[in-house]
Amino acid sequence: MKNNALMYCCCSDKHTGHLIRAMELARELSESMDVTVLLDDETPDCIDLPESVRQVLLPQLFVDPDSNIFDFDNSQKFKSSIIARRDKLLEEFERLKPRLVIVDNFPFTQHRLRGEVIPLIERARNGVYGESLVVCTTDGIMVDEASGGEERADLAASLLDKYFDLVLVQSDPVFARLEEFFQPKNTIQTPLYHSGFVIPRPAKSASRGDTILVSAGDGLFGGVLFRAAIEAHRLLWPLAATPMKIIAGTRFPDLEWQELKACAEEVEGLEVARCVKDLRIEMAEARCSISQCGYNTALSAIGSQTPSLFVPSQGSHRKEQLVRAQRLVYWGAGRLLMPHHLNTASLTNEIGQLLQFEARKISFDMNGASNAVKVIERAMHLNGLGLSSTTTGLNLKN
């Protein structure tokens, strides 16, 4: 019988990929715990919330928590929403009295959310209901070229050591280790564990089709890739009649989405979709894939061995897509087209090469969700619940 309440805070992230793997971890945890997931009010409809998990929506943030806020009105709205969200988080904590609190991404990113996250963690630490275990989850690849990156790393390290019992890195350490990218002045003392990649379970088996699948994660920076793909498709369709499907993404701008739909009605062999329920099935059914190499897209390509062309976004402030793509090319999972080389001619040529490409089978650890649950259960068992300073030598760091 389940008697452990879990509070999973992934409320600050609008990126579809992060939410998908958070839901998979929540699904796995719900087999032994009563899981409540706290989400942003603008969570995309295509996110598949497990039936075994309770959902709580928080007030809207109004702005991206990682952005610089220059507009005074937006700044005031942001501060007001942080207060409202903080109060809701504390209300849920009082109701649930959770033995486990998981926070996604913070404090590695989204430092503007300190006002809502830290009061929650402090409440978990005060011991009124017994101390809760506090866990941070992240995907491992962190490439921040903005100024002040070193200071943010030092701040994140101090917050981890002060507030967190465990860091779960959702990556195979053979592919990427957190220590490669996160290098504060002082080594963090918080136990660190690479769980392996977290991927959703496919809903059904799939057989290879003949469609070229084009995607860009949540779509926020997908416009340039989609336009080049359409022009390449116009050139290739008369020669080979290979259909193309574009998955625009939930954050693809509405005006551009309307233009994309209108284009699909005019161009033969072109299909567009805002989002899909199961990217892994779409990937497995595709003849080949063109993507920006986000976390979930990359893992879907590896798992299905779909011939893949990676075209990282040039518009994103972080460069983790490029790092991921370069490593996957090294392992033989696909080809790479640098974003500054993207145009109709280069993409047309790459599609021709891709149709002849065979992806190598790669054996990364894809059991990140189940591995994470084992680590969390072990950590909760040690000394009752939390990891004290005497437990950091129990080989949780890998």
C-alpha cells in the first residue's frame, strides 16, 4: 500500500521535452508513491499526464523565467505571479506533507524562480512533519555562453549544498557527464547520480514508412528549419515523391503556424501537425528524421535507429543541441548540418545523403526513470528519509 506523498515541481518549464521526461519519471514513481505534479498553467495539451498522477496548475508566470525582464509592467506581473505561485506551493505542501520533494532544473537554471522554490524547500527542511528528501533533476548538458555564467554556477552550487539531498542527472554518463559542463569554484558536496536517459514507453510497435519527418522540439525556434524543409521538399517531390511531415511544436508562433497550414494545403506531399502524442512512434514510422536534436528527439532517433539529420537551432540562447548533435554524430547516430549553413540547397543535398544513410545501433542506458526510482528509494531508506552528511560516502556519486 502506498503511503508516501511526493511533490514534483516542474511548474516553471514550458519546454515540451523537459515536461515529457518529467511525466515519465512521475509515472514510474507513482507505482510506489502518491505523486502530485505541479505544472505551469500554460502546460501544452499534448503532454500526456499519467492517470496515476495528480496535477496541480499554478498561476501564469507571464514571462520566461530565464529571460531578462526590462519591461516594468511585465516585471511587476512576474513578481505578483511568483508570490501567488509560492503561496500555492506552500498550500499544497501543507496539504500533502510530502516525504519527497523533486524540483526540475532549479537551481541550475531559472534562478528568477528562487522566490517560489526556496520557501517550499525551507518548509520541507523545517521538520514540522518530519524532514523531506529534496531532489534536483537535470539533463546534464549545460552550455551557457552568456556573461556571468561562472557566477551562476557558483550560486547553483551553493544552493545545491544548502538545500538539496541528491542530484539526478538524466543522462548516460558515457554520453555526457554533468561535471563536463557544470564547474563551480567549489566542488559540490551533494550526492550526484547519472540515472541514464529518461524516455517514455512507446504506446505501440511501429514499422518503417516512407515519410521524411521534420521537427523542432517545442517549435519556438523552428521557423527557419521548416521553411528550408518546405523548399527542399518542393524540389525533391517531382523526383522521388517522398512525403514530408512537419511537427511544428506547441510554442511555434501562431502566425507562422497559420502560414504553415496554408502552405501544406498548396504543396503536394506535405503534411503538418501542431504536436503529436508519441514522438517515438512517429520517429519509428519515418523513413528519416530532420530535427534540431533536442533531448527527446535525439533519444527517439537512437531508439528507432531512424536515419537522422541534426540541424541545431541558431536562435536558442543555449548550445546544448549542438553539443548533443556532435556527440551523436561521433557515435554514428546521424549526420550534422551546422545552423549557419542551413539553406534550401544545403538541406536538399543533405536529404539526398540521408536517404542513403544507415544509423548505427547505440547501447546507451535508456532506463533512467526506473534507475532514478531505485536511487531515490535507497536515499529515502538511509537514516529514515534524507541524506545526512554521514551518507555522502555511500557511492551515490557515479
